[in-house]
Amino acid sequence: MRRLQAAAAVIWLPVAVTAVTGIWRDELPDRIATHWSGSGPADGFSSTTGFWTTMLIIGILAGVVGLIAAAMAAAATRHAEQPAQGGDPAHGGDPAQGGDPARDVRRIAVGRGLLFGAGAVAGGSAGVWVSTATATLADPVDPRLGWRFAYLFLGMAWALVVWLILGKAPRIDVPAAPPVDALRLAPTERAAFSTTLRSPFLVGSTLLAAAALAAGAVVGAPGLWFVVPVPLVLAFALGRVRVTADRRGLRVVTGVGVTVKHVALADIVSAEAAEINPMEWGGWGYRVMPGRSALVLRGGPGLVVNLRDGRRFAVTLDDPRTPAALLNGLHTKAAD
């Protein structure tokens, strides 16, 4: 718990830097340079007080998010550890009484992820203010950003300090999901499963990434404008995904018609329902790791298929047991 509290606390240090250096406004002109065309002179200006206030508000909001995230992760940790400490099962770990270790794991992962992101936002906003203000202080007539652009990256790297303070996530044992029985199909019977997935979290995070890149481009790295469309394309492509299971196997197709994954039925040994923790599969989005790959749009239930070559593929679904039973049934039918 103390690590969570410490991580939330250090997010406020860049906010304090922005607040304290607000005294520079007495030495700055009424309008401050906020945009540079490459390494040349400034070509964009904003109100000094308005710009400082904006960066301060962004930092404060990030700090508030960090406090909420730490509280959420701490509550989930206490809830998960309560049975081991002799707590009342009715409030903790008995699944029959409402306990859900998998949910606690998801909340801890989300809370830690929000803390990491809040650290980057708070540090980045402080870096933007310090870089622009010091450039103007150095030469009010012809401010040049130059090497001071590094303050932005140093600020965003503050997230690494938060990550180091957090340390490893607590180990919480999640009961394995019961095996999925094969769906019985008659010799002439056909069946198929199809569902559409949406991920507000993935869309929101990619849009925030695009906004951060745009902010960097505005401050003084116009080359970043060429990178801004990348997260936007990812948000558009992975914001809506269709998963289909039938006699052809398992297919995952994006909303723009691009096939992300196609696993032929002949390559599937078995299918199962499992709890997907994004951090155990490499994060959110389409992830590839040694021996396994996954499309993770959120934490929670997911379909996992075991392949003949020993690899595994997972995709998060609200009802993974239905397609798992279907794939197992189709596999059994094809083997007969």
C-alpha cells in the first residue's frame, strides 16, 4: 500500500515544479513563445499566464487521477488479500459470496497503469512549461528552443520513476476456469459464432497518444505531425473488431476489414475460457510474445486456443465459453 501512496505522491512533484516556477511570469513578457518551426525562430505565441495556468491544470488533473488510481489499486489489493489475512469471506475471497480475485487483479493492473500514465502527463506538462519559459528567459527578443526540448522528454520520463516506486504487482492466485465441454453436433449439423468487440479504453489511450504527439509538434517538433496519424489509425482499426468461430476455425477481423488473425480449425488442438490479464500478455492491443499472441482489448474473460505447434492465441470476449465449446465440438467432429 505504501508503494501505491508513494507513487501517487511523486506525481505531484512535477506539478509543484510548474507551480513554483510560476514566479518566472514576473520576468517574462505578457506573451510567451510556444511554437517553433524546427530549429528556427518562434512562430507561435500564447498568453504567458494562460499557458502556465493550462500546464498547471493539466498537472493537477494528472495528480488527481493518480490519487484515484492508487486508491482503487489499494482497495483491490486489500480485497484480494483479505482471506489470506483471516478476513471475513463474505467480504473477500469466497466466490460464492461475491469475491472475485480476477476482478481484483484487473483493477490493480488498471490502477497501476493509470499511475504510470499520470506520471507521464504531469511530468510532460511541467517539461513543456519549463522548456518554453526558459527559452524566453534566455532571449526574450528571439527565443530559441534548441536543446531545451529535452525537458519535455525528461518530464515524460518521470513515469519511469513512478514505475520504479510501484515495483512488482502483488501476486494474487486466480482460480482456473472450469474446462469447456465440446458442443455436440450432429453429422449434418452446422454452427457458427460471431460477435463484435469494442474497446473504449484502447480508443481513448490511442487518442491521448495522438494528443501528446500533437502537443510535442506544437511546442517545437513539427516532424511529429507525421507520426500523429499512427495512433489515430490504430484507434480506427482496433476500436471495433469482429470475432468469428466456425468450421473454418477462428478469425479476428478489424472494423476496416483487415484480418488480424486466422487460425484454421485443423491447427486447433483445444479451446478454453480463461481470465486475461493484459500485463501477462504484453499489454493492450495486438501483442506477440514467445510462444503466444493475443488481441487484448480489455482485462477479463477471454478465449484461448491451443495450437498444434505448441503456441497459443487469446482474444478477450464477454462470453468465451460459447465459442470455446463450439471450436472443441467442431474439432471433435472433424476428427471423427
